[in-house]
Amino acid sequence: MSDSGTTMQKAVVLWISGLPFADISAVAEVETLAAQGFKVELIPSLITGLQSQYFQVLGGKAPATFGFFDTLMPAHQLARPANGTSGYRIEEDLSGRDSAPRFFTDLLRNAGWTVELVETSPREALEKMRALPDNSPQPACKIIKIRLDRQTLTTNDVVSIAETLRLARVWMGASGLLALLCDAQFAEVKRFVNINNFLAEMGIIERDEQSGSIDWSNSLAYFAGHGQLWINLLGRDPQGAVHPQDEYAEVRDSLIKAIPDKLRDSKTGEKVVERVYRKEEIYAGDYLFCAPDLVVQFMPGYAPSQNSAHLGFDEHIFTDPLAEATTMAGMHPQQIRGYLLATAPSLAVNPSIYEPVPLTSVAPTLLHALGIEYAGMDSAAVEALFSPAYLETHPILMNNKSQELSDEDEELVIGRLRDLGYI
């Protein structure tokens, strides 16, 4: 891929995480952006959560190629546990399994662009846009991530977003790139679910009758974070009870069948869990060995309770939320899918694309639109979003990801797979 023939010197990405498209679809500037470019829906990887989606957007990487599956992780599963960490405590880890991947912003800087990524309020975003200089000696990209809370979103916030888009259009001119990005939308919750309560009722988790604490020597599995189901594996977990290989496979198979079938809404009788996945069914990559053994995909409208996310229990399996409660973490990917609207000389106008694209395709698509090479990402740029004339001179490299592991990484992967009983 070459940047020859392109004249783009300016780019603006307005990142409004969490805002449903319905809340801004009627704004004139948003309508103009959609009419002059495209709108495509974005679907995140399981497990859904703000930090995981942040890495997918900027890094173009799915969870298993970075080792970031969930913000909340059992402490003994962390790559760099704190000193003295033991047992089954849940900790928050924002860094992933390894060093951070090369982000969209890094690749822009390497190509000679000046890049600014800021997170701010709608009003401050507008002020930053007003303060931008008309000219820059280098190509310049401004990424403005706006903090939003739908429940406190005001008319003034929407007006500020619209005016920021208008000023961005003026600043970049006819030869720039303008994008409106939402990595995921908040969705309303019907009921919160505690799968640990369910596992205890099923006898998968054994609890002391007096203290309520977990008897790990007799517990087979547990739920943590926003969709992780871990087998209490002998040789890996601190007080593992399940033997690798045959017994491990048997427990996984049993949970895959039992949870979707037997866990039903106590009010309606509806299924609460759409599916329980084996990790290898949805993840592939260098860090598959440290993925949760099973991944729970809740039905739309259901989400894990806060206590269950921290390996705790509630009074009952189901908890009713406060009125119009919304969340993103642990929700069904289709329910919270985001969107990307963009216009640039290299992009198509109103292309025919009806299915959502992976969230990991945002970074390669924007980079390709700017004529900048990318590699090592899990998605390619979305071909249907580009003009045929641009693709003639800038063909998309479909397989840009290196599949080779270093000797050290390969030894690490093989060792962990052996510990899990796979080899």
C-alpha cells in the first residue's frame, strides 16, 4: 500500500462512546455526514466491556491476540500478579496480557502525522475544535473522545457535538477525513443475573452453611467478570478440584448444556443465557491459553450482577435494576453494537453494506483511507467502504497479520497448553 496520490493532510475522529445512534440521528450535521459518506454498524468481540472495546478500536486486535479478555480477572490468572496474590480474589487489570499493541495513533505518528488523542466533555470538545490552527506543517489527526452519560445527556451536549462536527468539517476542508465513531452503545437491562448463585444451587459450587464462603476443594467452576466461566482446574487454580483432560472436558460439556437450558428468568421463564462457548470456539491467537475456559453470552436485556462479576453472591439469582438502568459490560454484542460514519476522498458514498463489521476493522479502515500502511491487525480494511477508483491504486492487503510466534512465546503457549491437559 502506498500513500502516493493522496492529498489528505487533516483528519478528525469524534469518538462518542456509549451514545445510541437514535439520540443523534436527527442532528443535521450527522445526517450530512451519513449522506456524504457512509454509516456502518460495528460489533465487538466477546466479552463486552469498555476497556476491551477501546483496545479493539485503537489496536485492531481481538482479545486472544492481545490477551485482554475482561477488565476483571481472577488474580491467579493475571500475567503479572501482585506480590502475595493467592486464592480466588478478583482484580481489575487494564493493561492486557502483554505490552500494549501498536495503536492506530502510533502508526499515524510513524507515517509523519501529528496526532492528538484527548478525552473530554462535549463542551470542552467544542472549545478544542475552535482552538485548532488553520494550518499545520505536518499532516494532523485529532481524535476527540467525548465522555457521555445517556441518563444525563442534555440538549446542550447534542448541540455541542453537532457544532464540533461542523467546525471539524470546516477545519479539514474538502480533502480531509471526518469520522464519527461509537464503539458500543449502552443498552437497557431487564434483570441482572448472578450465575454463581445458580452454580451453587446446582451443586457446582459448594458453600459453607454457616459462613457462606466457597469450599473450593469441592467446587467445580465459578463465574467472574462480565462473561467468564472458569473451571476450577487442578494444577492451575490455587485449590483446583477438576482433573485435566477427560474430567475437564466433561465439566465443560455439562455446563454448556445445563446453563442455557436450566437458568430461566424467575418471572417470565425466559432463557437468560443464549449460549455458553468453549473458548476455542470464539477466540484464536497467541493467548488462547489464558482465556476463560467458557464464555457466557447472555440473552439481550440480561447482564451479570456486580457481585457476580467479583466472584460474589446475591440474595437471589436475579436482581431487578433501577428504572431505565443501562450498561455495556457483559451485554449481548448485537444489543450494544456501535457505528462508524465517515467521509473522505478515498471513501465510498452510501455503499451497499448491510451487515455489521467487526470493531477491529475500524483502525485498518481509517488507516487505509489515509493511505497509511498497517500490519499485525486482526481485521483488514472493509473493502466495500472505499471508492473503486481509490482501490485501483490502493488495493487492500487482506492477510496482513503475522501468524508466527517467537521462540519464547511458542514455548510459553506450549507450556500452558500442557498444564491445561491439551497436550
